[in-house]
Amino acid sequence: MFKSIHPFDQKLVEEFPLMTASDVQRKLDNASKAFQEWRKTSYSRRSELMLNAASIIRKKKDEFARTITLEMGKLLSEAKAEVEKSATACEFFANHAEEFLKDHTIPTEAKQSFVAFHPVGAVLAIMPWNFPFWQVFRFAAPALMAGNVGMLKHAPNVTRCSLMIEKLFQEAGFPSGVFQSLVIDVNLVEGIISSDIVQGVALTGSEAAGSNVAAIAGRNIKRSVLELGGSDAFIVLPDADLEKTVKIATQSRMQNVGQSCIAAKRFIIFKEVKDKFLSLFADNITQLVQGNPFNEVTTLGPMARLDLAEKLEDQLQRSLASGATLVVGGQRQGCNFQASLLDNVAPGMPAFDEETFGPLAAVITAEDEAQAIALANQTRYGLGATVWTQDLKRGERIARELDSGSVLINSLMRSDVRLPFGGVKKSGYGRELSVYGIREFVNVKTISIAQV
């Protein structure tokens, strides 16, 4: 059984029986059969169905959001925003997939040479619990619009969300087998990836999970896209608008209780403004109201699982033992972890070296621009950094030197359906969203026609 447990009070929400190997084989057979027809379906028909899905998402937004909050604990308002963003992904790819995948002519000595983009088959998505709807739809919308079929292995603690998404696609009119949820444990994953029916795997999750899945995909010569951890920098230059910067710093670190791969984690502050930034940051953090995520006055809910809260507490204590200073927070009751702020963080401490997946902000002091860049790049990860300055040319120059898949200047780090999203180093490879994302799981086919 998989169990959904409400993180705030640890009450059991629901239990789900696991599928057997024979159940999974039937799902694979359904996917294979569905692909043969779905790949031939017109873009206009695919678009119609994907827009139906967007409409259902909005119609049932409150129901979906409530389930998200029950299963993984994020604020109800944040869950509603996640559901809404999922609808925008469906609409974006419904409206742009045909344009993104149209034939691309390349002049050669032949009569005609062009590149065609064709679907590859079934794609397995292994998705995390922290954004249980958005993570799925940013995979599913482009994959299905490209003519592939999808199979979802979701995180165990958000199984109801997984089944709701499968039902949603059915209600939207997608043929049977085009999108299926698999309620399975990890022991069946290798067999699925090894199946000739599956031609690719997309994973969003931990570095360890990504490494294991990539190894299996590699052995079976299957393409993969990995979006893994992040511990990117939030760099504040002396000329930054500190009031605005601190407001976004608090939002970036504490939204979704800090459980986001692209949340700001290491705050690298120039020494000239460090004290003022730290004071404002501490004031903003102490104003957060921790409590029941269904309560409208709550601004910081619980972490999703007890083991995650315990891990963050261990990282905090080891950082303190290594010389960091606790400015705010530091206490935990069950999954309810106080928003915490550390100062005097340096390389060698867990709060600097490791990904801290929860409401813990680490402030690091930089003497100058060169040191700020060096500190930002002194990490195994590289997903989404931000730079804060009123000198936009300087901000762009720094952005170009950061080892990161995305760098935003004077803006909250977030994914955008119009822009490619993904990381470098241990944050993974491949891209999601935009024209680059939809082309990850297609056959880039060269066709050249010689003169007669």
C-alpha cells in the first residue's frame, strides 16, 4: 500500500494498493496500441483535446488544489496557483506545438533537404511530490502534443493527484492509453524503462534518483531528461533595491516551504550591504505565520514528510556546529519546521555544500564581484540563479559567468512555459518547456531528396 498522510497533523488521508508486474504489462500494451493511432492524430485534434484538459483543470481547480494540500501540505493558495499554471502549460503547447515541430528546410545541393520531427513512442515520467500537478503537466503537455504517449510514475505520497491527472486526460477525450498513471514501487521501474515500448524517460527528483534512472536508460539506449537538485545563488550587489530584493528573497526561499529545486538557497551578499540585508531578511522571515495550510492566514505550512524535516534539522545543526550563526528560527515540531536564517555560512558547511530542501536560508558574505561569482559557482549544482542590481549591464555580465541553466536578473526565479528550463552539472541535463523542451522526445529526422 501507498499511504497519503496530511503533513500538518500526520492524519491518514487515503491508502492505495500497488499495481503488480502483470498490471504494468497491461499498461505498457495499452500504451503501445495507443501510440500507433495517436502518432497519426492531427495537431488540430491534439490541440482540441489539450485545450479541453486546460478547461477541466480550471473548472476543478478547487478540488485539485485541496487534494494537493492534503497530500503534500503546501498552502491552499499556492496549490491553486500551481493548478492554474498547469492549465497554462496545456494551452501554450496546444497553441504552439505545430509551429515548434514543423519541417525545417536546409539548403543543400539536393533538390530538397529538410528536418522532420516525429514522435518516438511511450515516455515514462518519474515525478516528485513538491509540485504534484505542475511537474506532470510541464512534461505531459509537450510530450503528448508531439504525438508521444505518457506513463506517469508519481511520488507515493501524492498518489491521489496522480490518479486525478489520469482521469482528467480521460475526461478531456484523450484516447485510452495515451496517458496512464502507474501506482508502483521503484522495483518495477527498471523493467518499464527496459521495455521496447518505452523510448524515453523524464525524471524530476533527487540527484541519486536521477543517477540511477540515467544508468538504466543508458544501458537500454533510451533518451532521458533529468531535472534534479539545485543550490543556486541569490546574489545581491551593493546598488540593489534592498526592500524589493528582500521581499523576493523571502518569497523565493520560503514559498512551498522551501521545497523547490529552484528556490533561492545560498544568499551571497556584498559586504557593503550584508548587515542591512540580513536585518531586513530576518524581519520578513519572522512575519511569516506558520500553521494549517488550509487556513487563509497561514503563510508557511508544514514540510511534506517527517523524514524530510528531520534531514533539514540535521543539516541545520551540522552547519551550526561548523560555525554558522542562527539568526531566526531553528525549531521543529513534526513536519512543521520554523522558517530559519543562518549567517556566516561558508564552504564546507552543509548549508553551503548540500541542497537544503526546506525553509532554511543561508547568508554568505562576498568581498567583491569576483568572489561572489566564485562562491556562486562553488557547488555541484547549477539550476536557477538570480542577480540583484540596478546596473543591468553588470548584472548581465555576471549572469553570463554563472554555471546555471537559468539566471534571472531582478526577478523571482521561476519556470516559464515560453523559456527552456533545466540545469547543468549535478542539476541534470536536457530541457523542459518551450521549443527546446518539446523537441527532447522526438526523432529529429533528416530527409533529403536528390535531383532525378
